[in-house]
Amino acid sequence: MSPAQLTQRSFFDDHSRLLALALPMILANITTPLLGLVDTAVLGHMSLPAMLAGASVGALILTQIYWVCGFLRMSSTGLSAQAKGSPNNTLESAKVLWQTVAVALVLGAVVLALQSPILSIGLALTQPNSEVALHLQDYFSTRVWGAPAAMLNLALVGWLVGQQKTRSVMAIQIVGNLLNAGLDVVFVFGLGLSVAGVALASVIAEYTMAIMALAVAFKRVGGVAVSASWFNRAARKVLMKLNGDMLLRNLALQGCLAFLTIQGARYGETSAAVNAILMQFFVLIALGLDGIAYGVEALVGEAKGASDSSEVKRRTYQGLVWSSVFALIYSLIFFAGGEAIIALLTEHSDIVKAALPYLGLMVLLPLLAHWCFLYDGVFVGLTRASAMRNTMIISALGVYFPVWYLTQDQGNVSLWYALLAFLLARGVTLAWSFYRLDKRGELATPQS
């Protein structure tokens, strides 16, 4: 046996490291929907239903922008993980930190500068009545000032995950969400700030989390001097290409999800309500599968930074094992308790009755979807954004919309056939791309 084979670790070694990275992210993910419940509860106890409606729509406008800008989190994670695995890891990690922070601040400034047209577009698309529109504007005009912090948090969370500081991310998320919830109560019921108080609570929480994340990052690379060369034309070109590809990937995904919502509404009020309930099954599987993907992003990126293709493959296949385990557990839970989950989400018997025929598809959902969650994490770690872009567009245009078109005579269920086929296609195309990179010996080589 050669020295290389003697030092090469087995597939069975060190699964605990992957789980140690994944589990804190799963716990962090769980706190976010809980915060949404607090916001809704506070708003729901205000004197006018229009307050809840206005704040909800205002939050939706901004969260859609932040979701599309999630490319910043993904690119930051991949670059940070590769920097951690590189020989000169402290310097490279500092370089990635300040590059992504700069991009985040620019994006935040753009949102602030464009707040008036963004609000106008949001009002035009949602067409609320005058009372709801008034509260929507109150919420949006306050919450939008958190945009720079929100963008910073995307970059910093990505960077910290890449540095394998997932416990720090968990602590920051929990503190921020608890602070937000506490300030909701103080500002609304204590100070009478109404809808603007809920927005202000979110802004303060966003800046608090950004400051905490920066403090953790400074502890890691605070002694490294910033170099102007990190922001020169060549560096900007690389960042623009990486982030641009991931932006297109996110837009294609958002287009498919938006089509499901819009087309479902065209099928009628009951179909729209059923789709809203069923999307919560998707949210539930994301809590666990995203956590595994985060761990894989960090470890695959580290292996690429060290130019170790065998470690890239080992971490990918370990991730597949745990992703499959989580998917199977989810399927069993949905099989045994799917009806109870639906009953918890709505008290309307007609919606429950309409949703029950979809339970078989919900049981299949994690089994078909976990592949794309996992391989997304692998390709984030590899910073192969062009492959993520191409496979997403192929899956959308070549699978999602054709499947819906061919089955649309079956009504609303055709949208779910299309979504499941789309998720599976994403996993298959990414796995094929991974196989091709492996065959060409390019898993751990820099891309041009």
C-alpha cells in the first residue's frame, strides 16, 4: 500500500465532524419560523386586521429581495471554506471576508437608494386597499433601513459557515431572533409604536446580529491588514461572475415557485390555500436538509482549498448518506402524521379534505428532493456557480414547465407533479455534473 493510500481516510471516518457542523445550523433554522409566529401574533393582536395585512405584505416585498440576494451567502460560504483549506488560510480568509462585506454593503446601499421604486412596484403588484397600503408603507419605510445589515448578515453567515463556525452562527441567530421578539412586545404594547414598532424591532435585531458576526470574524482574522489588490479589477471580475451566476440560479428557482403560487391562485381559492399548506411540508424538510448541506458546503470547500479531490468525494458521499437518512425520516413522519400536520395548519375542514389527496406526494417529496439540497451544498463548496445556474435553468425549462403543461388538465395537482419532477431533475443534473468533474479530474482544481 502506498503512503498516499495509508494516509487517505476511510469513508467511515469522521462523520461526527459533518454532524457537528450540520446540527447547529438545523437548530438555527428552526428559530426563524418561530420568530415569524411571534411577529404574526403581535400584529394579530392589534386593533385593525389591516395592520397585519400591511406589515405582512411589506415584509414579503423585502424578504423576496433578500431571498434573491441569497447568492451572497452561497458565494461567501464556498470562498470562505476554500480559503480555510488553503495553505495560507488566515490571509485568504481575511481577503474573502472583506470582499464579501464590500459586496454586501453595495447591495444594501442599492436597496436603500431604490426604496421608493421598490415600494411602488410592490404596491402595484399587490394592489392593497388604501388602509392596508398605509400600514404597508409605514412598515416598509422603517424596515428598509435594515437592508445594509440584512445583506451583511447574508455575507457574514456564509463566511462563518465556511470557517466552520456554525455554533457561532446558531448563537447569533438565536440571540437576534429573541431580541426581535422581545422588542416587538416592548415597541408595540409598551411604547405604542404599532406597525412601525415591529419593523424597528427587526432593524435593531438585524444590526445586532451583524455586529455580533463581525466580532466573531475579527477574532479570526482581525490582525490581517486589508489590501487594495483584493478589490482591483481582476478581483471584481471574479466576484461578479460568481455572484452573477448564482443570482441567475436563484431567479430561475424563484420563477418556478412564483408560478406555483400564481397558477394555484388561478385554480381557485381552495387550491391557493391547499398550496400554502403543502408548502409548509417543503419548509419542514428544508430545516433538516439545509443543515446537512451547510455542513457539506464547509467540508467540501475546505477540501477543494487543500486541492484534495479524494476528500471532496468522501465528504460528498458522507453528506449523501446523512441526507438520505433525514429524507427517510421525513417521509416516515409524513406517512404516519401527515394528516395531523395538515390539521394543525388549518381548522377549515374543506381545505383539510382538499389537501389529503396530496399526502402521497408529500411522502415522496423528501425522497426526491434531498439530492438537490445535498448537491447544491457540494457545488456551493466547489464554487461551481455556472453548473448551478445551468442545471437550474435546464430543470426549470426542460422539466418543470413541460411537466406542468402536459398534466395541466388534472388541475392544481399538476403543479406538484411539476415541482417534484423539477427537484429530482435538479439533483440528477447536479450529480451528473459532479460525475463529469470527477472523470475529468477537476473536482479540486481552480475553474477559469
